[in-house]
Amino acid sequence: MLLKNKKIAIIGGGPAGLTLARLLQLQNMHVTVFERDLNQYARVQGSPLDLHEDSGLKALQHAGLIEQFKQHFMPKADRKKIMNAKAEVFLSDHDDQLEQNFGDPDFRPEIDRGALRKILLESLLPDTVQWNHQFISMQTQANGWRLHFKNNTTFYADLVIAADGANSKVRPYLTDILAFYSGITMLEGYIVNVKQSAPEIDQLLNGGKVMAFGHEKNLLMGQKANDEIGFYASFKAEETWATAHQAIFSDRIKVKQWFKSFYSGWDAIWDNLFEHTSLPLIPRPIYCMPLDQTWQSQANLTLIGDAAHVMPPFAGEGVNVSMLDALNLSEYLCSGQFSSLQAAIAAYEHEMRPRAAKMAEYSLENGERMHAPDALQNMLNVFQSH
Ligand SMILES: Cc1cc2nc3c(=O)[nH]c(=O)nc-3n(C[C@H](O)[C@H](O)[C@H](O)COP(=O)(O)OP(=O)(O)OC[C@H]3O[C@@H](n4cnc5c(N)ncnc54)[C@H](O)[C@@H]3O)c2cc1C
């Protein structure tokens, strides 16, 4: 057994890190997750995630958590309307009678990020997650690593798994390859008590999603738990757009002026998003790892999730690829097929890189389709072909 009596440190308690921790604990491994958040509730979790049958749901199935998922997913939140800037509906499955269900490869049930995190956290042994542990640096010690955290604690691990997301601080210990800017920036907001504060938007969403395309820009919105909705304005912009526009994100008057002028020609109903959003808005320049990235595998360090392969969110694949990384890595580590940790890690990375690159390529292409002059027609073609 490669990991017998070995200490495993997972850096980052997002979907990838927590799924891996659960899968390794099912194999009786000694695993600790180090997470920078102060606690489970310290941060507003972003928009819901749709999990896919052959990846995200498959990982949950292996983690023995599919029944918990079924109790907490949001039925019908996957239903969508495709609209234009003038708020005309071109395609909607909101009123379809057809009920999809688990086992159907096209069924993509949505779950609130907070609910998914809770399911995973509750499946772990007590004290598996060390909150308020922001990874700062590490150095080699014996055959492993001495980890250093911002709270001045240290920890020895025989194996370190980086699951610390798109801006991974662990990744540079394995490779200096950097993500490139995709050319698209998203501006994220959310509205609480939406039924009361923005009833027109609530009715439009009807518990599902709305995607509006026009003038090479998008508005994307979806139901969250607790009478909240999340939304994104998505558009092509210089990489420096977020820094240059910092002054508007906390200022309602400025952000409304920006929207009116940048989304000129869009129907007045969309103004509700910026009238009622909680502030500050969060700018999200969208990055992607090079599709042909590669590195020399090590015996005591590897990457999963966005730390390995951040990609644009335009195909809803990021979390699914990440959770499948967790499943596949746990199987490579625990299968007994490999003679050394280095061989198991190399096999995992050899499988992971092209699988993630395929999804990243599709996500980049979808991003282009969604922000093209004929984006509406493009997206109608995509959804009608399903
Ligand atoms: C705007 C936007 C919309 C998206 N929409 C979708 C979607 O609809 N569907 C989809 O599949 N994917 C979507 N994604 C991508 C998805 O969010 C990621 O692919 C997924 O969260 C990756 O999971 P992860 O666990 O690898 O990383 P993360 O979810 O980023 O988790 C990383 C964790 O590590 C912690 N951490 C970070 N640094 C440190 C440190 N130094 N020390 C300790 N802990 C640390 C963080 O606090 C966090 O908890 C979207 C992404 C964005 C930006």
C-alpha cells in the first residue's frame, strides 16, 4: 500500500479537495485539508453548479454521497430561457413536461455551492479540515514537505495535493506554467430576497436560468438557494478592465451608469439586476491554462481541480473535471497497481492533462460563440442540438 502510514495534506477545501479527502478517508488514509477560509460560512459561495453524470455525479457516487446530493439539489434549476437584449424569449424549456432524471447523461442537476460544500464536509471525520490555514510556502523535508501557514503554524506531509484553485500558491513548486487571459471578463452580482426586491427578474427566472445574448455581450443569471439569484454580466475586455474599473464595484450610481452605457440597447428590465444587487460586485477576469501544458511528475506533490487546469466557465465543466480528478487520483493512489508514488502520480497526471485540455478547449470555443456578433443564433443551435 503506497500510502500506508503516510501523512497526506490537501491544500484547499473546495469541491476538488473535499471530494478527494472523502474518497481517501473511505480507503482509511490519513488526510488533512488546510483551508484559508475562517470557517465553513466565512465566504459567500458563488452561483450554483450543475453536476454531470460521467464526472461530478460519478465522483459523488463513489464517495457514497449521491443520496445526500439528491436531497439537496435544486429541481428545475437547470431549466433555461435563451433571450436577446430586448428581453424576448427565443427558447425555453421552463414549461416542458419532460422530466429528466439521474442516470440520463443529459440531466445536469444544479446544486448550491454552499450545499455541496456542506455535504462533503459532513462526510469527513472530525477535524479533517483545518480552517484558517492559508498556505504560504513549503520546503522539502525528508521525503516530504514542511508546510507553512499564515497563522504561523507548520505541518509535515509525505504527500501534498494542491487543490487551492485558480491562483494556486502550491502549483509553482511543480511548474512555472501560467494561465493566460481568455479575453473575457465577468462581473458577478447576487440579489437577496429576490421575490420582493426584483419580482420581474424572479418571474423571468421562474426558479431556473436565463441567458441573454446581444451586442457581443451576455447577461447570465440563475436561481440560488434561499430566495437568492446570482448573475453575471459577461463581455470581452482588456485584461486590465477590472483594475481600471475598481471605483464602480461598490458604488450603485456608478455601476448603474456603467451598465446603461456599456449595455446600451438592452431592455430596461435588465436594469433591475444592478438596481438590486448586493455590493460590491465581483470582477472575474477569465483565465485558462495552456492546453498543451506538461511538467515532470514528482513523488510527493500533485495538483487537482482549478489548480491544475483552470478553464473558462462557459461549458459548466470546471467543477466536474475537478471532482473527476479527485476520483481518478484516489483510484491511482489506492489501486495497488503501481510500485511507487511517483508512478501512480505520473499515471494520474498523464490521464488528467488531456482530459482537462479537451474540456478547456470546448470551454474556450463556447466562450467565443457566446460573445460573437451572432451569439444568440450560436447558442440556439447549441441548445436545439441537445
Ligand atoms: C464566474 C465563474 C463561474 C463558474 N461557473 C461554473 C459552473 O457553472 N459550472 C462549473 O462546473 N464550474 C464553474 N466555475 C468553475 C468552478 O468554480 C471551478 O472549476 C471549481 O470551483 C474548482 O474547484 P476547486 O476545488 O479546484 O477550486 P476552488 O473551488 O477554487 O476551491 C479552492 C479552495 O482553496 C482555498 N484556498 C485558496 N488558496 C488557498 C491557500 N493559499 N491556502 C489554503 N486554502 C486556499 C479556497 O479558499 C477554496 O476553498 C465557475 C468559475 C467562475 C470564476
